Amino acid sequence: MEKTTKAPTRVRSFLTKKGVSLSPKTYFVDAMGAMALGLFASLLMATIFGTILKYVPEGNVFYDLLSLLSRYAPASGGATGAILGVAVAYALKAPALVLFASGVVGMCGNDMITVITAADGAAKSVAAGPAGAFLCVLVACEVGKLVAGETKVDILVTPAVTLTAGMITAMLICPAVAYVMYWLGYFINYATTILPFFMGIIISVVVGIILTLPISSAAVCAMIGITGLAGGAAVAGCCAQMVGFAVISFRENRWGGVVAQGLGTSMLQMGNIVKRPIIWLPPTLAAAITGPVSTCLFKLECTGVSAGMGTCGLVGPIGVFSSMGFTANSIFGVLVVCLLLPAVLSLVFSEIMRKLGWIREGDLKLEL
């Protein structure tokens, strides 16, 4: 009985020593957050450079530079997968050899192609994408940690084990991941085109809530391949949370709070939300209105990681312009849906709730 009791203790001690936490927070908050940064530094920047490239005349150094920058970090076939692998491994505090090998695993998981029957009945080649990279690197990184520093030929064993674990995982799960992500994204995107009002509400509210939670909405949007009107609704929901909290907490946090939340993240309010959840209601109600305004009135569109960024660095609006171009409709739509409506609606709802005593002085105070 004593041996049985000691065995699990030794295993836990060994895992702790090797930095394997088996913590949901580590995997789905820290690692996913790092993955979002990796997407921002690669895929999103390529999208921004590609958008600028459309408006730059050919035949000059600036055009050539933008062309190179937008070419080497696309969603598939570029550096994005490798960057995702390194980002996730970094969040998991992987040793150097595991970290570097994870870049290869991330590229494999991101780019591994599966042929599926698409919605139109034709055969379609679909990559597992960021979701595939994320899951493969999680497994490879944790397995690689177990052997790191355990042998005298660590420089051979550690990357070999990490790569093998990652590739086996990719072969086993990437086809299923590609299938699920394709159909989930297809369902959301298609449902939004035929039910723009109701799906506008649902997507805007749900993605906005994810943005404020300690989960990466950008990573989620990239994983499911959100696009079109659904992407526009996601932008609306994220902007409603960020702009909404920035405006309704102005009396407590002044201009520092506007910048931190409006251009940073509404996640800063999570501590206050845990203490008093009702303060989350004004921006969420605003999102329920701006979502269908986006899908039904302005028909804003956005794609992937940009859709889950909101006004963080103005990435959400830039993503809309990347998808739709600079037109009168897109410019006016961004101003109304991403800035004016969230600010006005959130403020109206919050002032009513302050009058009713549901939101009290200091409930939205941040330690800036």
C-alpha cells in the first residue's frame, strides 16, 4: 500500500521538476494567449502589409519591401506555423531545444493538409491551421520536457523526441481537427449569411465575452476560420467590450483607462467583474445591438485573427478595411459600429444602472 501511495507522488514530483503542470490555465489561457501574439506577429502583420501593398504603386523599394513582408507570413505555407509553435512553447517555458523543435512541429500542425468533402460536394484540401499547430505543440512540448537534460546526448535526444511526438500527434489528430474546424467555420459563416440578425447578436456577444475573459478571442477566431459577415459581427462584439468599458469607467480611470482598455484590452476589468458581475452588462448589451447593425446594415466583413482583436491597436478596424477596402460604407460602418455606438450605448446603459444603484462608484476602478 505504501508503494502504491508513493508512486503517484513520485510521478507528480517528476512532472513538477520537468515543468509539466497539466494545468488547464497554462494550456488554455497562457499558451493560447501566446499563440494570439504569434498570430499577431506573423499572419496579422502580413495581412496589414498586404493591405497597404494594394495602395502602393509598383516599381519602387517600398513596394518590394511590403511584397516580401506580406509573402512570408501567410496563413499556410509561410512562417506562421513555426511562429505559433515557438510562441506556445515559450508560454510553456520549454527548454531551448524543445522550444526550437516546436517551431517545426507548429509548421507541420498548421500546414498538414486533409482532403475532405466540402459543402458543395467537391473534394477540398483543408489545413488543420492554428488549432492543429496549437494541439500538436502542446503534446510535443510536454513530451520533450520529460527527456530534456536527462541524457548525455541531449542535443540529439531532446529534439528527436519532441519532433517525433509532434509528428505522430499531427498524423493522428490533424485530419480530425481540419474536418471539425472546416465545418464549424462553415456553419458559423453560412448561418450568418442566412440569419444575419440573430447570428449577429450571438457572435457579437459570445466573441466579445471571450475577449474580456482570460482567453484569446483572436486565437479562437483564427482557429475556426471566421470570415465574412460573421467576422464583422465578431469585430463589433470585441469593440463593444473594449470601447464600452473604456467609456463607462472614465469617471474612475480617466484617460489612462481609456487608453488601457480602448486600445489595450477589456480583460483588465476581469478582477472587478468577478467581484461584481453586473458591471459586464452595459458593454454586453451594446454588443447585442452593434452585432446585427454590422451584419444587417453595414454588412461589415473581417477575417480570422483580426476579427477577435477589437480596437486593440485598432487591429479590428484595420481588418475590416483589409477585407472590404476603403469605401464610404466600410469607413462609416467602422466609425459607427466600432466606436460611436459602443460608446453611446454602453454609457446609456451604465448610467441607467448607476441610477438604479446596480453599478456603484468605484466598481470599475483599475489599478493603473
